[in-house]
Amino acid sequence: MLSSIIAFAFIALAVVLMPGADTILVLRTSLRDGTRAGIITALGIVCGPIIWGALAGLGVALVLSQNVLIYSAVAAAGGLYLGYLAYRTFVSARSTWRSAAVDLTDDHSPPHPRRSASYFFTGLMTNLLNPKIGVFYVSVMPGLFLGQQVTAWLGALLGAIHAVLGLAFLSGVAALSGFARRHLTRPRVQAAIEFICGLCLLGFGIFVVVEAVIHSGLRT
């Protein structure tokens, strides 16, 4: 059991280090609203693997992976949500750019302060609406724990390991981004970076939606 858990930890670490929408979201949030906001967003993000791990242990994720319509619907919802985040990022970038055009003083604070729960919820939803995480656990767990009983508790434990690794990495991203934010005093530079982050989020969202549509078409 212990060797299987250690093996999973290495696999999860490789997954965590692969750049994706989670990294872009934390980067964007930290650059705009500071390190604390980025870390709270990261906390929401890493709760996703714990929930998906438990669902995999219960067999829910397996049912989801085998039901084309439900899987595609969840994946499409996740892609649309990323598109919504991209839209919000573009709006924020536009506002920052306009403030520079009229020479407003930049006090490094968001124009509309958000509550901590809002950052957490945003991060959580990006992973809850990503069925690939559930499929990942369904694919990995049977091979690593061959002949052993796979339960919701085991899935949650693996999800917690995944979450700790993810939180460590994303907190580092948040800290570095927050540090960079203090030196990016020009609003137009901030707006440009936000715009690039928005393009990345939009790209991820479009990819997820297109992949969901193709997956649905191939399996029907």
C-alpha cells in the first residue's frame, strides 16, 4: 500500500508541474490582487482533486467517464466557465488600460475588491468542472492498487496528496507573481499581462469545449 501511494505521489507531482488553466488563473489573480488572493484561489483549486479522488473511490467518476453525454456536458461547462473567466480578465485589462489613458493613480488595489470566498469558489469550480481529473484517478488507481480495495477514503487520501503538491507549487506561483506585481507599477504593463492571461484562459476554454464536442461525436 505504501509503495503504491508513493508511486502515485510521483505521478501527481508530474501532473502538477504541467502548466495549465490552474497555473494561469493563480498567476492572473496574484498579479492583479496580490499573493493572498492567489493562494486563496489555489486553495480552492486543490480541493478539486480531493473531491474527484473520493468520487473515484465511490465509483462515481467511473460512471462519469463511461457516460459520454454527462462527461461531455461537464467538460463543456468547464470550458465555458474558463471562457467566462477569460471575459472577466479582458474586462479588467480594459479597465486598467483606460485608467492609464486618463492618467489615474494606480494604487495596486483591485477596482472592485472581492471577498476571499469569491477567490476560493473561482478556483474550486475550475477543477470541479474538469472531468479529466476524475478520469485520471479512475485510470491510475486500479493499476497502482491492484488486488486492493479502492474506497472513497483511499481516493480522498490520494486527492489530499495531490492537493498538497498542487498547493505548494501554486503558492510558489502566487508568491512570485505577487512579488512581481509590486514592481509592475505601470498600468499598461499590468493590462497587457492580464490580456495575455485572458487569451490563455480563453484558449484553454475553447480547447476543452471542442474536445468535449469531438469526444461526444466519436462515442455516439
